[in-house]
Amino acid sequence: MKIVDVKVDTIHYRSNKTRDSEGHGHPGPEHDATQTLLTIVTDEGAEGYFFGGNKQIIESMVKPLLIGQDPFYHEKIWHMLKERQRLALDRLSDKVLCAVDCALWDLKGRYLNQPIYKLLGATRTKVPAYASTMCGDDLEGGLNTPEAYAEFALQCKARGYTAFKLHTWQPPYSADPKRDVAACAAVREAVGPDMALMIDPFHYYTRHQALYLGRELEKLDFYWMEEPMDEHSMSSYIWLADQLDLAIVGPETAEGKMFTRAEWIMHHACDMSRVGVGDVGGLTPMMKVVHLAESFNMQVESHGSGIANLQALCAMAIPGQYHERGLLHPFIDYDVPPPWLNTLEDPMDDEGFVHISDLPGMGQDINWDYIKANLV
Ligand code: LLH
Ligand code: MG
């Protein structure tokens, strides 16, 4: 089987999410937006899909490399793209590699008529989810005060979540460790002792701000803290993890794929590793991190809500404890699928478990009628 075409379609939809000046997501007025759909086509008619990917980069840089390749050689293809990044990382990002790699996995699963988690070696079909909030804001009724976080945590608990992660305030809103502690204390007070709580605060605190925050969260029986400082300084994380009992999860956004995760584990910069398909360039490298961490008896917590991460979570021998569901906000109904899908890709039951789809490939139930009617 050979790849004969690689194309990216652009789909129009209406969005009620917006990004602030620093790139963090928040609810916003409804507006026109676009989504992309990457399709990899073979000479045998088998196709693979992934939502996302930069049209211009994929068609100009990736397509010439993929045409003629056997799509089942996706390990070889991933390495070829990774090596191409060396002089072109400004254009050929890990997000682009992720889209290509996930579309190849989707193609393989569809061709073999199996969901990916079974091709990887399945371990489970459901995973507990945590409610992962959007970053703090200044919206009345939003996530603008410690009490607002507490109220929202109670709503999430009532929906069935057994764990809750606060993304607290980041610029352009004022980031302050004391305000973070107040929000975390209000949430703990509201939900009681049994709900697992985590925090992802401002990503650029100093060492002493991060240490102060960590020590206060230990008193509130928090489960983990992620990315309280710039992750490029691994020694800052070694310094922090050494002084806290609170688990440090990372790295999340630091470049370097599985290589960076290996360094962090080796140097005791984290207590749990962290990886999402978008952070490392796809499901192929995500599974390398999963197996790397397993070899150190370390759990990996998955970053991001997409279905590719859920496929990996259902194929881990040392299970990542939670699926990240979100980002959530009081003004947004997460339980409604995006218009390009017929059903949610991470449906959650009343006990707080998300269930993996048994559809072949990535498992998305794609709304082709919507896509055809809304091509840009
Ligand atoms: O800064 C943000 O907007 C969040 O941290 C975001 O990147 C989110 O994806 C995250 O880190 N989740 O864990
Ligand atoms: Mg995070």
C-alpha cells in the first residue's frame, strides 16, 4: 500500500471560545472560526484522518515526503519528519508531526478494522477524568474569584467528576501565588476531603513563589502541581521537587519530545511524567514516553483532552491516573460535541469515567455531512 495524496481541508464553524493576548482560552462572543482536517489517501482506497494541522506547511513540506511511502511504516515516517525538523523547526512543528502521525495511526486502525488502543495493546476501556478548568478571568459568573472556583468545583462534582484541576490566573490577569492558594483553599473547603485536586498555575513563577505555593498546597492535600516555572530550567524543577512531598508533574510544554522526559526522570525533576500527543509530535512518541516512564516505575499523566491521548491512556501498563477533560468553564457546555463530530470523543458517565470508542482507528464519529456543507 502506498500514500498517493495528503490534503488539508478547512471547515467553517461558529465558536464561543476566544484567546486572550497571551494565548489562553476563555469563553467569548460567538464568532466565525475554522478547523482543519488532514486526510492521508492510499492507492488501495484506505484513508486516515486527523483534525488539525497547518494546511500550507503540510501541503508544501510534508506531502512531498509522504507520497509513495507505505503508511504502515509510520515509525520510519515519524523519524524522517523529526530529522527534517532540525533546520526547519520554525515551520515543521511538533503539532504538524502530531497531525501526520495520528492520521497514519487512524489509517492503520481503519484498514485493520480495530481501534488504536487495541493495536497498541489494550489495558482498559474506561479512565477516570478530572475536570480541567480554563485559566482564571475577570468575568462576572466566570472564574474570577476563589469563591467562583469553589462554586464551579461543586458543579463538576455534581456532574460526576472525582478530581478537579484549577488553571489559575495568568497574564493578562494578575498571577499571584497568594490568590492561587486562596482559590485552592476555597475549592478544598467546598468539595471536602475526598476529591483529588490539582493545580496548573502561572507558568513563570520564581523558585521561591513555586515553593511557597507547593508548601501551601501540601497543607490542602493537593495531589499534584504542574508547570509553576519555566520548564527550560530543569535544575529549578530538581530544586523544587527535592523540597516538596507534593507530586511535581512534568515536563509538559518543554521541547525535546521523549528525550526531555528521559532527562527529567533521570535527574529527579518530576515525580510523575507528562505527555500529550500535541507536545511531542504524535502518538508514536507519546508511547515511547509511556514505555520510558514504565521502565522507571513512574506514572505518566496525559496532557490534553483529545481522543489520541485517550487511546494511549487505554494502552498503559502503569496507568495514567486521569484523562484531562476540558478546558471547562461555567459558560461552556463541554458535553456538546463540536459540529464536525456526531458524538463526543470522551463521553463521561455519572461516576466520572470516560469511555473509549470501539470504532476503528482513532474512534471519532465524524459528521461528514457537516464537513461537506461547511468546506471553506
Ligand atoms: O496555560 C494554559 O492555557 C493551560 O496551561 C493549557 O496549556 C492547558 O492545556 C494545560 O496546561 N493543561 O494541563
Ligand atoms: Mg498543564
